[in-house]
Amino acid sequence: MAFSLDINRLSFQRLLLCVFAALSQHISGSKAHPDHVARSPQATSAASPLVDFQVYEPVLTPAGSTNQYGCVYTQLLMDHVFGFSYGMPFVGDYSPPPCSFNRVTMNFTVTSRGRQFDRLGLMYLGDIEVFRTSTAEPTANGIIWTYVKEMDQYDSLWKTKQKIIFDLGNLIDRTYTGSFNTTLTATFFTVPESRATADTILPISSRQSSSNMPSAFSVPSQNASVSYTFPRNIQRAVVSLSACGQASEEFWYTNTFSSLTDTFESTAGTLYGYSPFREVQLLIDGQLAGVSWPFPIIFTGGIVPGLWRPIVGIDAFDLREHEIDITPWLPILCDGSAHTFEIRVAGLDDNGGDHATLTKTVGSYWVVSGKIFIFLDESKSVTTGTPPDVTAPSPQIQISSSITMDTAGDNETLTYNTVVSRYLSISSTISTSHGSRPVSWNQSLIYTNNNAFINSGLTQSTTQNTSGIEAASQSGYATIYSYPLFVDSTFESFPSGAFSINASISRGLDLNVLGTSVFPSGVQSFNVTSPALMPLPGRPQPQTITLPSSLPKFNGALLSTTQTGSAAYLSAGNASYSFGTTEQDFDFKGAELRSDGPTFELYTRHVKAVNSTVTEDEQNLIGRSFEIPTGQPGLMKGAAGLDGLSVRAMLGRGPGRLKAGLVGGGPS
């Protein structure tokens, strides 16, 4: 039978005793591989790889080699094995296809077998990062996943020869044996009504492609800044920021105030500091031009690995970038002089009481890069106007904390609360060949976080929510978003040396994108009316479909998804196991921007997995349901062991040998 995870901590501890007893007998009486998997008779055949997947809106690619609008051309970009690959990215050459196109989709397929941590992967065209992903953790029987991504935002790059650099740092040794076997293809085609894309894209990166190396910055150890002299005929410009924490910053949302990091020194160890708040900042010539309050990405080894098999965390296979419209800065950017762009990551520095300010540094480390998307005016035009009026007061910050002690005078509990709000407005008047017009960029953001440690720091509960409204007046672009997060985790060690982690999560993403965004909002796929291939996440083969031609042309997308789950990680001797239940609901709508404009249900999915087996899966595309095979869950799955890592480090609670960080900061 499958273990039920709807259990309280007391019953969970009793369950652990039974499991450890069984594990001890197994270890003493057998020389099985550490990744031994216990399966029920109904479980998938041992020879079958686990099909991992991210739940997201369909990305459609025309079927066949031609359609009514021209050729459909698929090109191999990479076929490569990332074994011991730290400091050794894939490097290849790209040439444009032999036919015209205005749309590009990219297919990334990966297989792996053995034992390995999750790894971060970054793809570049030259010095420009175009795709940030992470890997699933393999099993002894192997895994496979496919992710299909819209790539037409880089049309100006695809139309010229490029150097492809794909950095997926991995380590192989006697314990961690899993290589990542990757295939990357791009399909080029034409749709009758394509959206405007940037004429030029400039990187905010370390620009290392000439040395065949990746170009992301590692912050705070590197100064993430570049300087450019811009074309003088720009009519619109947008910056995108890509940033995620690694090593001691991977679980930044669980960090505490720097004054409290020694609260549980004798039990849970030193905690990570700089508060649970992070702000990614864009500065132009030293002035704040916009911010991104990061989405809390949880990679497939995060919290408890059993949460993310086979359903990976929200955006884990495609880390979302943040757009900041810098059109109000064009009157000074187009003056013919050099201008500096810098990316910083800030936390909070507290005074040991109820006051905090933004820091200029954080822990180690953040992988960051950016891009400047430039939309040109007529070639002889010169953009002028008024200097930007920048309204960017310091954020409003409220913090509080309390500690209780046990009868022996040792710290037993710690609670701390953080509330941050920020408003930013930048406006100017620009003059182009189309005349003079006012332009502006506005952001209004609210962040709340409550963290509570009990049991002398061995149990932590995190409740967080980030919400924002952002708008660019000149393009009609606006976005409204929120991402709530709840994580509860407990670790416990036993006299035998065995230990356990028990965790539950509830998280979500609500994202409305309206108007002219630089990145595809997802509705572009629904302009493909010819027979198209629709990937079915969780299944190895796509479905051929034809969309109805009566669909309206959408200019807005409404995405809402939630994930809930509970899981456990068990380690005894040389064996490690993880089991869990995860459930996700996903809803994607298209919108017409009119005062009475309706929304259209385009895609929904409800999926549930228990102990690495999908037990419920319901998908609906514009009223059409898809039958997805499901199965009965097995008992437990082997998991990558800690191999000397502290449990505190795995949960992000304090020092210990972290898993190797293989992008930017190098291996630990």
C-alpha cells in the first residue's frame, strides 16, 4: 500500500521508527544499490524512466514541414551530455534557417539515470542569456522530461549567425553518477499576425562568449554593470532581469535578520541572515530605474525531493524574467554619451530592534543577468525630450521579532515578521518621428513574511506573499501579480545516525499580463490555426491538434496556478528515500482589452502525484479534454543522499557543506 501523508507529527515519528527498522534489516542483509526503490506490484516497470514535467500553458508548434504560410523548419542546436561539466559549457554555432520566419519555439529534452543533485542551466546566444532552466533529480531507473519554450522575443538574434553557449555545471563521482543527456532543437515558422519584437538586444552580462564561457554575473562577488552608447533613434526600450539565489541564498525567504542568526547556535546551528526579503534592483547611471521582487523558485531538490517527482515546482524548468520599461529614460540614453546599467540584489539590515534598511549586499550568491530590448524609430530620427522625473522613495519597512526560552534558559522559539511596501514612478516626455508624448513606468509592490521557529530551531514555518501592479503608459503594458508561499519543515536526528525531514508546502502564482509585453504571454500559441503539435506535460509524445479559427486575437493573458504537497525524506546508513504527495491546479485564460472585453478559458489542468506516480490528471484545451493515463503509487523512491551535507544546509538554515553551486560561484 502507499503511505498516506495526511498525518500529524506524532504519527509521522512512529512511522519513521517502522521505516528505519525495515531499512536497517535491508541494509544489514543486502548489498543493494543505495538508490534501491521499494515498489508496489502496481508501480511502473523498473525499466521505465520517470517522466517529469512542469505544468504550464501549451506552446504549439505547426506539424509537418510546411503550412499555408511557408516552411516549418526544425534545426538541431545541441546534442550533448553534461557529465563532469563544471567550467565546461557546450559551445556550438548557429546559422539561420533557409526560409523566412517570425515565430520560433524551442524544445529541450533531457534524460538522466543514477544519482545527482538538481543543477542550474543557462543558455546564451553570444553574451545574451536566452533561457534559464534547472534539472530534475534523476532516479536509478532514469528520468526524462521535455520543455517547449516560446522564443520569438529573440527574433533579431535568430536572424543572424550566433554562438550558442549552454552552461549546465555538473559533478560526477562515485556517489553522484547522473549525467544529463540533452537535446535542444528550434522550430522556425510563420504566422499571419506576429507581434512586434525588438530590433536590437544588448546584454547586461559579463560578456565572456569570446572565451567560450558563460556570461552571468555572480552577485555580490562581482559588480554586475555594463556601459553602452545607444543608438539615437530609439522609440521604446525595455530591460529584463533574470536572477535566482544559490547556495546560502537558495532559500532566501526563510532567512532571518542578521542580528538573530545565532539564536539556535547550539541546536540548529547558525542561521542565514540579511532577512527573508530580497529586492533585485536596476540602476541607470546610478539612479534606481526599477525593481523586481523575486518569485521564490523551489528547485527539484528543494525542501524535500519527494515533493517534486514527477511534478516539478512552478517555473522550475523555465525561470521567469521580469520586465522594466525604461522608455522614460530615452531622452538621456539617446544623447550620444555612454550610460551605465547595473543590477544589484538587496536584503535588509536590522538594528537588533524594530528598524531595518536596505542592504547593499546579501549572502553568497545570486546568479544575475539582464537584457536591453531596443525598438528603433526611423533611421534618421533622433529621440529627444525631457529628463526623467524619478519618484523612488525608500521602501516602507516594518519588522518585529520575539524569542522564548525553555526552563533551562535556552532559546526555544523564534518568530519574526517583515512587511515591505514600495512605490516607484518614472516619467518624461519623449519626441520621436511620431511626435511628442508623455511616457511613464510605475510600480506598486507589497511584501509580507512571517517566519516561526519552534522546537529549538528544528521546525520552521514560513508564510509569505508578494504582490505587485506595474504599468508602462506608452505601450499599454500592465501586469498584476501575486505569489503566496507557505512552507513548514521539520528535521530530526536519531541516535543511530539516521535522520528525517518532514515538510508541507502550499504555493501559487497569479499573473495577469495585459498589452504589449516583450516576452510572450502565452496567448501567441493560440494564433496557430494549422495542425499543430501540443506537448502534453508528463507524456513523452505530443498531441496533434487543430485550433478553431473563430478564436479572437487576444492581447491579454490571465494565469493562475497553485501547488500543495507534503513529503518526507529518510536517510539511514547508506540508503536515502523520499516519498510524497503533490497536487497542482492550473488555469490559463485569454483576454480582449476592451471595457467590456470577455475572457476565454483556453487551458486548464488538475494533476496529482503520489510517490512519483501520477494518480489524477485532467487536461482541457478550449473545451477538448485529454485522457492521460494514470497509475497506482508505489511505496517509496530512492533519493539523492546528503553525502556529508548538513540537514541545516539542505533546508537553508545554516552552515554546513552546501551542495556544489556550479553556476557563477563555483563548487563549494
